[in-house]
Amino acid sequence: MGLLTIGAFARAARLSPKALRLYDSLGLLVPARVDPVTGYRLYAPEQLEQARLVAWLRRIGMPLALITRVCGLDAGAAAREIRVFRARAEAEAAARRDLAGFLIEHFERKDSAMTSATPPLEIRYAALSDTGLVRETNQDTAHAGSRLLAVADGFGSGGAAASAAAVEVFRRLDAGAIPAGALLNTLEDAIGSAAELVARTGTGSAPEETGTTLTAMLWTGSQLALVHIGDSRAHLLRGGELFRITHDHTAARSMVADGRITKAEAESHPQRSLLVRALARGADTTPDIRLRHAEPGDRYLLCSDGLSSVVAEGEIRRVLTAAEEPSDAVRELIALANGAGGPDNISCVVADVRERPPGA
Ligand code: MG
């Protein structure tokens, strides 16, 4: 079979002539021959397979630059690249879904603000931070107040100042009730301010290596707004079950999400604690923000990795289930971490949601 005109080739490849001209200009799909007199592009039938592949990759929304790369790979490498693309697309969709959920809640709350029949709730809370048994200083900051729960794990030469600055920005939100309609904007502004403040705390020869994680929950009276960046964690104990409600923003976890390594491999991966998001100069400071409905009986735990990296979740669940008061729970959890060698600073915040006693 001879060369095909651009029109015939476009029909066979399920692509438009306009798209083919674009792919030619990008070097993605170059015609077999360009007529020197007319300038018409002519394609070889053997190019159909690649053209159909490009059409399929376009259909899954892959950017052209990535398609160009995939087309140059062998089958195994192409499969890996498409798997990574799929994982990213799923993560982006999940982030959009969460944010959409937050906005739905936001408007539904506005809609039903006058007719709400939920009993008044309150939180009881305790916070404790400990240097551990190996580090000389404590760079963690933990806070619990009537509206704000927060754990921040500072790193680098100005780590202690960084974690304190981040929590301080959010602590100001503890002072007064935030109108439900302003919650999302308030949280985003607070993260922005915290990131700016932290960026100014870096000292010494490598100020860009100073930063902090932040996992904070803001209590609105019936809901908890969760703001999270880094590898500190939030857990919920509900109905005797322990749920982790944050994802670590670490390189190893991203590699698991991308399908590059397994969960088991991540546990011992050299980049298991390398943060891909944090409050630090030059870092990606985009937080995960979520709104959670509180139920009486819920017990929340926020902790730094000084707890989660040495105490198994089963042990954490056991302590959270058995401890009478939040203050007992934080003390026992820190004792467990120190019992396991206390290699890092340890911070725990525990808060119980309960119905407000009549007359309170
Ligand atoms: Mg730590």
C-alpha cells in the first residue's frame, strides 16, 4: 500500500487533520513524506499503529509531552509510565472529590443553620510533648484548646521556631468562633500565613532546610475541620475501631501511590521520611483540608512521627480504647514511645467529643 493523504490517514487513525498537524510540529508523529511542491503531508500505513496509540492516550487525558515520552519507550517502561499517570489522575480526582465534599457541606450547613437539631457537643482534650530519649532538644509543638488541636514537627536548624510559629498562627483561631461560611477561607489563609512565617524562621547555613509539618483540627461546635501537611498523623477512634484519617506526604508514600514500590517496601525505604509537602521555604505547601462530622464518643489522636514510627497502630488503639481521660491517653502513649527507645521527639494530642452537659 502506498502513502496515505492526511485526510485518509486521519480517518483511519480516528484523529483530526488539525491534530495530526500539531503532532507533526511537536515531533510526536512526523509524516513519512512531505511533498516538496504542495507541502502536503503523507503518512505510511505502518504509522497507523502509533497514531491509534496517540489517540488512545489522548482519550485518557495524558498531556502531549508525556505521550511523546511514552511513545519512545519499550512496552514494559510504557506500562509503568501509564500506571504512574493513572495513580496521579486518581489522586487528583480524590483531592477534588474531598474539596467538593467540603464545599457541599459548607452550603448545606448554611442551608440548615436555622433548623439544626443536633445536640450541643463539646470537646475534652489534652496535649503533651516530650523530647524523647535521644534528641537534645524538642522541635515538636503540640497544642490543645477549646477550638484548636494541633501537632507540628519542626526540622532543620530552626525547627523548634518553625513548629511553634505554625501552631501560633492557628492558635489565634482558637480565640474566637469562626463563622461556618468563612471556615475554608480562614484555613487557607492561616496555612498561607504559617508558610510565610516558617520561611522566615530558617537560620544557619541552610535556612531552606528548616520547616515543619502541621496537623491541626479546628472545632466548629459540631464538626472538625482537618488541615494536614507533612507526616504527622491524625487518627479517629470510633466504635472501637481506629482509623487513620491523614496520608503522609512522604516520598515513599508517593511511590506507593504511583505503583513504583509496595507498601511493605515503603516501610524500610530510604525515603520513607523524606517529605514531599511541608511548611518550608520553596516546598509544596498545599495542605489537605477536610471537614469531618463529629459524633459523641469520638476520640481523636494527633501525633508526630516520634510516636507513629515506633509504636504499632494496634498498641495505639489499645491505649486509646482503655484510657479514661485524654490526659491519661497522651501520658501513656508517650511512655510507650519512650519505652521503645524514644528516638525522636514525641507529641500527642487527644480529644474526646461528647454531649455538653445540661446547663454547661
Ligand atoms: Mg519527628
